[in-house]
Amino acid sequence: MSEDQPIKAVIIGAGNRSLIYASYALQHPDELQIVGVVEPNLERRQLTAERFGISPDNCFASVEELVVHHQLADAAINGTMDQFHLQTSLPLLKAGYDVLLEKPIGISETEVLELYEAARSYNRTVMICHVMRHAPFYLEIRKQIESGVIGDIIAIQTEENVSYHHMATSFVRGKWNSKASCDSSMLLAKCCHDLDMITWMKGSIRPKKVSSFGGLFQFRADKAPEGAGRRCLVDCPIEATCMYSANKMYIEQDLWGIYAWDNRYVSSIPTHEEKIESLRTSNPYGRCVWRCDNDVVDHQTVIIEFEDGSTASHNLTGATSKSCRTIHITGTKGEISGTMEDGYFLVRQPDTRPGHLYKEERIETNVTSDMHGGGDLRLVADFVRTLRGDKPSLSSTSLEKSIYGHQIGFAAERSRSENTIVEISSLVVNA
């Protein structure tokens, strides 16, 4: 591919995540050009075509329709739902497309390994959207570890706190609320980033054993407040005082409109009256959070042992007041700790001078208003550079470097459901 020509890409599944990645083309048209879209929803397909100036001839309802034509582009941005990742990516790879694939890679370890073998067989590049690797906060921490400033890693503790409004929207009322909806656990759907982050910090050292505990504690019918109805704006006398009121979240505070209102992220904006009517009738986001069809966990803890004897733990907690990610890494020579949203982390080392116990350095990072700490579009930039032949960056999210984190996620779900410690099989991959 010529360095002076933009990479041409096709959007597969015109959802919110795909369009965020594709927006790189609007900011850097000299590097990336969107030339096609695959989307079964007609309105969404048309609105996406308008946004990116896509020819009607390059708009398709399915991947199968796309691949029977001559190859339209160099790459595909695959942002389909979790359960469709494998079945949409395999024909793309066979047809000659490199793929930027939303996480998780697949809904089972078997799917992950099948895609890995297919990518190798067709000699295609597949990068996984582990955008946190590209967030300045985590990238700077990784560089500190590379420098040896804290020595060898002994233990890692990470934490993801999912805000009450995000939890209610995506994992109680929304499309990631059950195994039946997306075939992914909440741990894989939400914390795939964090599990990948843990393995990335450990470099090539593979995870060996996993144990996990958790469950659905709060968002179930037997925990509903007295008097709670089934729909917030229809039959609920406590709606006015409820923190999970659909009216408060999606209308008064205008939160999560990209999910609550069909096609909001492609500029289809309903009126106030239409929003009210929607929440009163068919909109799943108008349901009481204690009376939904959700079955994913709202809290989970994962414990990992690596082959060198080091350990890691991750805590997923849903319905917190504030959304944030934290990390604490302890090494043989010091430690690193911080909260991503604060925009800095601390590096501490023992200090044996009289009157001192340790020394501490504050490392500032450029946290932006972009999603995932500024990692989203940096990931796309890395994908473009890789396809142009540049050396992969330290943050590279190539398929073979993303498997260990997924193995931990699948093992954790098995451990939690079967109440057992799960051994992770060894893979021949270059991490």
C-alpha cells in the first residue's frame, strides 16, 4: 500500500463504535477513506452513507453481499455485535480485507482460535480494538515498566467501576444485558479492556490459573423497592424519587441517547414527545431496572496466577456513583498506582535516607475528552500505520497479542459458574 495514498476501508455494522473509529477518516482524509458500508438497517445504512459520502453502489445489507463484488477496500472496520464477530470476519479475511475488529474477538475460546488460524492462513492483519492500550495513561505506565523502574512485576490489582446510569443502560435494560442478547458475559463485554491490560503489562509471560467469584446481586425482581412498577412512565408511583428513572436518565439528563433512541448516533433525533411515547411503550430503556430480562453479573472478582508466580486481580463493580478505572502494580523495586480519569499516576520507590521511607514521582498524562482516555482514535492511527508497513507500536493490538486476555475472561466465567480453579492452556503466540 502506498504511503501517499489513504487506506480505504469498509464499515461492517454501522453502530456507535464503528462510527467512532470511522470518524478518523473525517479528521484525517489523507490517511483513511471510508468507501463502503455493510448494515442491515436501511435507515442507518443510508445515514452512514451520507455522513461519509459513500456511493449507493457500495452500500450492502450483509457481508455476503459485499464479498461477491470485487474487493472495494484495503480494510474493514468490524463493529458488529459480539456473537457476529467470527461469522462476519472470516469471509472478509478470505476476500482479502485486513480487519480492525471490535472486542471481544469472539464469544468462546474456540472462536478466538479459529479466527487466529484464519488470519494466519490468509496472511491478513487483524487488530483488536483494545483501545486502552493507546490511552496515554496506560501507555505511559507500560513505558515505565519497560524502563525497569519498578523491577519485575509481583502483583497487579485493577478495578473497573461502572456508573449506575451506564450499568442500567447497557447491562440491565440494554443489548448487553443477557447471554441470550449477545452471547457474551458482562466480564468479556465490559472488562475485556482490563483483562487485556493486565496481560499487556506482563508482556510475554502467560496466565496459568484463574479463579473468579461474582453474580447478580442488585438488579433482580426480589430486590425491587416496594411499589415499583414495570415501566417508569406508565405504572411506577416511585419514579419521581428513583435514581434509575428512565425519564431522568434519558430525557432530563440526556444520557446514553446513542442507545436509548434508535439511530441517534447517525443523526436521527426524535422529538421530546416521541421520546416520551417511546419510553412509555416499546422502548426497552423505559423498563424498571428490577423487572428486566437481564442475567449478567453486576459484580465480579477475578484472580490470576501467571507462569512466573506473579498474581493479578480485577474487580468489576456495577452501579457505582462514579465511573473510573484504577490500577496498582507492585514490583521488586517499586510500585505504580493511579486512576485513569485523574490524568496522572504515581511511581513510588523505597528511600532509605534518614527521615524518608519512600520517594514518589507524579507522572502527568494527556487525558482527553475522547472515549477510553483518548485511546479510540489513536488505535485507528496505529491500524493505518501498520497497514502502511510501519513497525507496530508498543500498544499494538494485533490478534496474537490479544488472546491471553480473552482466555482469562472465558476461564473466569467457567470458574465463577462451576466454582472451580481453571487452568489456561498454553498457546504459541508472540506477545
